[in-house]
Amino acid sequence: MNINFNVKASEKALEIQKSLQTAVNKELDKKKKLGQYAVVWDEKTQTIKRI
């Protein structure tokens, strides 16, 4: 289910989104280097895959 809103995000919201994305990418990279796994939902192919 996709819901689209035609509202532009505020600068603060964009800053928060960027910060969260950076934190998630950092943790996923750490897990990958340690040989651990994480299940990630891929929106493009709609499948679950390991990183």
C-alpha cells in the first residue's frame, strides 16, 4: 500500500531523515563486516534478502 502526499518536507525533517539514514547505513555496514546478517525488505523486487 502506497500513500502519496504532495507536501514538501521541512528542512528539519530532511536533516532528521539524513541522520537516520546515515546511522542505519553505518550499523548495516558494521554487521556485514562482523559476518552477521540482517533481513532487508527490497522495495524494487518485493523480496526479502540477506545483506
